[in-house]
Amino acid sequence: PSGDRFLLIDGEEITAGHSEIGAEIHFVAFNIKERINPREFTEPQKVLDAVRAQGGEVVISHPCWSGLTLKELMGLEGYLGIEIYNASCFYSIGKGHSLSHWDDLLVRGRRVMGYAHDDSHGHFNDHRPTDVARASLMVKAPALTAEAIMGALRKGEFYACSEKDAPKILDFWIAD
């Protein structure tokens, strides 16, 4: 449960169809009110739309690990960002970075943000606990509430870290 120094925001990882190479497409859905059953939908965009209809947001999970192409990423609409780092994918198979995917989207005018997550399911790293707590987001929010955190995530007022001992940036702004 949430408390004075800890906040939980409901979310889930959703498998939403397959990429061109046959790998599963995964979304991280957060700030959702009800569980999303991907079997009720025929394509990834419809899953994404269902999350957004609840007021939730979507981050496309580990595009490098899933083998997603730029065409596939450009074909989806309404997602907040992509995982540019996934610790579990990095430590298990060396495909944890998706910076080139992010760059490809940005240079084509798709303004999506970059996120870092752990994604530890325990299915291939039971023997290696080092993939846990190796990725995080540092969010600039005025309060520890779901509304404040979601507002900061939507505005891009955060940075992604790929290690637990990452520097702490206490403030930032864009100069005119």
C-alpha cells in the first residue's frame, strides 16, 4: 500500500500481438483503473486505445528485445514513450538498450519520452539478482500523489537511470 514516503500507481505489462519477426509486443500500462485483457482486442493499437480510454498511459516495452521495427513503432499512436533501457533484458540477453529506436522516432518528429524499467519476472534471471533495482525514473513532482507523478510523467519532467546509484538531479528547466 501507499504511504507518506511511498506511492503505488496501478499498472501492468500487457502482451499485445506480435512484431514482424514474430516476437511478442509488450506495453507497460500505468494509471489504469481496470485490468486490460489483451485477448479482447485484435491488434496492439486497440489495446493501447483501451488503456488510454481509462485515463492510463502506455510505454512500449523493450523494443530492441522484441525486435520492433521503426515502421511498427511509427504505426502505433498515443503512447507516451518507449523503454530506452530495460535491466532484465540487458542482463539476460544483452538487448537492454533501445536508444537507436528512440533516436529514430525523434528524428522523424515523434515526440516520445525515454523510460528505464527493471522488468523482472523471475523467468530467466532467478540465479542473477543483479538485474533488480538497476533501472529507475527520477521524477520532479510537487507532491507524492498519483496526479502529481502522472502530470510530471506526461510533461517529461523526469529522467531515466540505468543504475541504482545514478546521480540525483534536483531541478532542471529549458532556457528561452
